[in-house]
Amino acid sequence: MIGKGSYLLLLFLLLLTFAGISQNSISGKVTEKSSGEPLPGVNVYIHELSTGAVTDSLGIFSITGIPSGQFIVHFSYIGYETRHRQVSFDGDAKQINIALETAVLKSAEVVVSGNFTSTQHDNTIKISTLGIDKINKTSAPSLIGSITEVPGVSMISKGPGVVTPVIRGLSLNNILLLNNGVPLQNYQFSEDHPYLIDDNGLERVEIIKGPASLIYGSGAVGGVINLIREPVASKGTINGKYDLRYFSNTVGLLSNLGIKGNQKGIVWGVRGGINSHKDYIQGNKQFAPNTRFNGYNVNADLGLIRKTGVFRLFYKHNKNKFGMSVEPALKTVTENGRKNEFWFQDLTDNLVISQNRFFLGSIKLDIDLSYQNNNRQLKGDEPGEHFTLVNMTLQTFSYTAKVSHSINEKARYIIGLQGMFMDNKNGDAPDHVLPDAYMNDFSAYGLFQYTFSSLKLEAGLRYSYRNINVPYQESGGGHSHGDEEKDEDEPEYVHYDGQFDNLSASLGTTWNINETNLIRLNLASAFRSPNLAELTQHGRHGIRYEEGNPELNMQQNLEFDLGYHLHTGHTTLDISVFYNHIYNYIHLAPTSDTTEDGDRVYRYSQANSRLYGGEASLHIHPHPLDWLHFVATYSQVYGEYAEGGYLPRIPANDLYLEIRLEKQRWKGLRDIYLEGGVDFVFAQNNPARFETTTSGYNLVNLGFGFDVQLKRNRLSFNIKASNLLNIQYYDHLSTLQDIGIYNMGRNIMVGMRVPFNIKN
């Protein structure tokens, strides 16, 4: 690894030496459309350059030192429609005047998770977004819980802290979670192992529903969740913000504080946060034993923005303790509390990311490096010799090199290389969930896009290779997650050395019928290699005895996706349908075998399967009732084995209806809103072999909030009540229903955001 890193560093220096100095600049004036008056305080930002400006009292802005090439300039101001302009720079100065009008409905955003950075309407892949303002107004105490507001996205839960995302019925190793485009490696083979992520320092979350393996790799066969960091501070400023949320159900506190600055292109930021909750209260007013969780995070970043490129370094530390609601814990934990003492996961994650973008004429070169150290420990009963049952550390080094080139205004391409080295090691704990192992990934891909007037075509091809090596060792299959009994059988041994390689391909198109209507059509084939657990696991995990299968083949899928989008001044409508045929779908299924202790044996196997369904969302803002909004979303997915039977962990169909009242100004308040909604969750009558049916239920939610303008800053206050009627229910994807624990009852979240300036 050191040798490869040295070569990449040498490449950085060479590219920096030969990169040309650009004299491009852009300036202009931003006004209010109806009155023609200048708008001060408008944010003018170029995402790919991590640079921008703010309009002065006359509405004038200026950005200098822009390299040659095509970039999207983003104009945003609270209460006004966001505008975007794609500008080509070639050693000249550009003048752009923009008129913003009062926002009615959300416009097309600039998204970065697609194959090319573009506005949502120009992208061949539909990308759902959830901004930090919306996340802060949800009643979910976890980031994954908040994104389930996006149609087609659900979560497998073992309480509000231990949650795993589900996209269109696929989860765990079929979903890839990214931090600003860098894959986060996690023990995601099990729903008991949550991602260690938070919303501190985020701008938004972008979600791709469907296979995105061509651009991101093998783990993205079901979808991608990309955490997008907030923009850097404007030049010459130091500012920050403080977020605080209180959750009544768990007596929980989520608090974040962040400061960032920009001095002559040297950008930096420091952030920290805590998240602490007691056991949650069910709809029957009883507490859910040992669902408590506590954690903190620390973030820091440092960067340099120059004409030749953007170079940034990120560090993130997460420390969390998640209570495990398992049978022994139900006997031990008899009082609702906050401190983790028995049967909990002690998780530590350290992540370092180096992101570097070079501008070489019309070519953009991205080179990203990352290192992640993920330590997972499972604590048992009272502290003693065997209190730490599991102690695993997963180290991951990944690298990406990508060249983007716009041949002309109609044609552009991307060529990229990606790779990853992973090392799993067990510490001094008796149970080895997974064996010591080494993994090596490498892939190369190419994408080409061409625009024919209103029609945009995009095609790509990717080759991927993976090697998994498990040295000969004793199988540590005693992992119990709560089983006090230990097998006394003779030790078993494990060894594996295998390679997987295959091609992925995609073909997509966007047809802009006119300014308000567009159609997207995508066909993609992706594959996933079996993971370490699926190949080698041997022993108890959770309440089951699980066995891997070293004979597993690659999982290949072919998905068809058709979408329609309507956007008028007062209505938006999105409809999408999909069909996903998966060859050799890898799943954990019960067998007829049992252990000597009578435990049912579950074994990883494969079968051809299919998932199909769709999502729809409608937003109506009737004219001239500018204070009224109607929102409706619907999602459904069906999962079946080709030979009969249903796939596990398939969410129930869901319909959400909401009415929202808004007022832009009232006395000293700004952006006042009152919203009420009902979530109609249908019965899930198609359970897998080891699941049971789940009854439908309806949840009532209510929210209220407003902003207070203080000079150039806005203080935000909001309240959100979920399950207002305190309904007692089971969610089909809750693993706690197996032990008779209902989902969370009434929960009221009270939140505020306080921005502040240290230097303007």
C-alpha cells in the first residue's frame, strides 16, 4: 500500500507542476424579478470548485480564479427559487445577471451522485434528495431513520439506534453508503450492525434507487446513499452553527456544534456532536428494554482551493454504544435507563479521506484516497473475564482515480479506476463472528454521454475483480448475541481463497419533452460478489445458528427503470416503475437441520428472484392559495423467488398524505409553517418462510416551525410529533417483533438551529 501511495503522491506533484494557470472569472448582479430591486446576501456557488461568493448590498457578486471548462453556477436565497446556469470558461471573463422569483415549488437541484454533476432535470438517473433542513425537522433520532421519508426507502430496525437502510426491498450488502462519494466499509452483512454515521456537517443526502454499480462498484446493486457535506465558508469569513434536538419518547438529546472558515482559499472546519437516548416507550406505554444508545462524533477538515485544483482532507471519529434487546438483556435490564451496562455493542470508527481535484484545461482529474478503521465489540453480562464476547477490527484502504472531459457542449465522458484493500482481524475475545481475512478489489470503467437537442443518451461499461483470502484458522463460531450456552464440540476450521470478476453495463436516456415534462429510461446489469460472512460464517449470530457457503457464485441482476417527471409553476409529479431480476440471489434461509442444542440452522444459499414495484409523489400548490400545499407519496415493492415464495425483509406498501400551511412573513417571524399528515402503512401478507404476516396501521404526524431573522443570520425553531395518537403497532421490518416488542409510541421532537458569525 505504501508503494502505491507514493506513486499517487508523485502523480499529484507532476500534475500540479504542469497544470496551467487560468484567468477565468464571473461577475454579475442578482435582482428580485417582480420589483427589479437588488438582492443582497444571495449565495453564488460553484460546487465542483468548492468556491463561491455572496452578493453585496447592490446585489453584485464576483468570483475569480476559475479554471477552464464547464461548470454549473448555483444561485440560492432563502424564500426564492434556486437558479442554475451552466457556463463554459475558456480564458475569459463572464458576465451573468440573474433575476430570482419567490419560491413556489422546489426547483431542479444540482446533484453530484449521478454519473456526471448536473441538475436533476439533466441527469439520466433519478436522484432523490433530502436536505439538512428537512432532516432536522424529522422526529427520527438517527440519520438513517430520517431518510425513510423518501418514497422507496425503508429501514430494518432493532430499536431507534440500530437501523439499516432498505432501498426497493434490497438491503445490507446490496446497498452502498458513501461519504462524499467515498464508500464506507461496515460489517453490513447483518441488520445488527448499524452504520456509524451522523448528520453533523451535512448539506443533504442523495439517494439513487436501483443499480449504480457502474460508477460506484459491486456493493451498489440495489442503490446508493451518498452523504454530501456542506459547502465551505465564503472567502474571508468564519462562521458556525449550533443544532439541538430533544426527543420526548427517549428523553433524548442530539446536539451538534460546528465552526468553519476560509482565509485566502485555505478552508477549514471543526465539528462535534453527541446523541444520547434512554430506552424507548412503546405504544402500550411499556419501555423497550435495552434499546438505549449513546454516542459522540468529532469531525475536522482542512483544504486548499487554488486555480489549479481543490485539495481537501477530512477526518471523522465516531464512538457509539448500542444496547441489544436480546433475551438475556430482557431478564437483566428491568428499569428504563440511559447508561449502557449489559449486552451492548461498543463501536468505534475512524475515517480519513483525501479528496483532490485537478483542472487541466478542459479535463478534470479526481484522485481520492481513504482509510477507515472500524472496531466492533460486543459486551455481555456483568463485567468479567468474558464480558467482551466479540472484538473485530476492519481496516480498509480505498483509492479512486477519475478523468472527466467535456469534448464539446454535447459530448462528454468519464474514465475511472477504483480499488480497495480490506483486512479483518479478531482481537482477544472468545467469539469470532468472521474469520481473519484479506480482500482486494480492483475495477475500471468508462461512461459516455451525448445530447441530441431534447434527448440525452448515456452508456457505460465496467470490469470488476475481487479476491477473498481466509488463511487456515480455527472457526470461532461461538458468537451468541445473548445465548449463554456454548457448544462443547470439537473445534472446526475454516479456509477460503477465491476470485470473482465480471462486467457491469448500463444504458440510460432522458427525454425532455418540453420545459415541464421529461421521461427517464434506464437499463442496467450489475453484479455482487459473495461477502466474507456469506462464504465463511459458522456459528450463532443473534437468535440463529448461521452457516456460510463457500460454493456461492456471483449475484447478477438486470433492472429496468422507467420514470416520468412533471414540473409546473404549481405542481410537481414523479412516477417511477421498476423490474429487477436477480440471478443467484444470495439469502439466508432456514434448513431442516438443528444443532445438538436444538437451534435451527440457517444457511446461505442462492436462487433466482425478482423485485418489482414503483413510487409516486405529488406536490400541489394551488394558485392563488399561496399558503397551501398538498403532498402525497406512495411506494410499493414485491419480492419473490422465481420458483415460488417471498423474499425476506420486504417493506409493506405505504401511502403518505400531508397538508402544509405556510406564511412567508408575520411580524418578526419568517417561513412559518404548520403541517399535518397521515401515514397509511398496509398489511404485509407476503412473508418469507421465517417471517410472519404484519397488520397494517395508520400514524398521525403534526409539525410546526418558524425562523427569526437576526441581521444576516436566521434562527430556526421547529416541533414535530410522530405517532400522535400513540398507536400500538409492529413494523414489518422491525426485528423486535420476534420478541414481542412494539415500535415506538408517541414522540415529540423540539429542535432549534442557531447560526453565528465570528468574522464577516
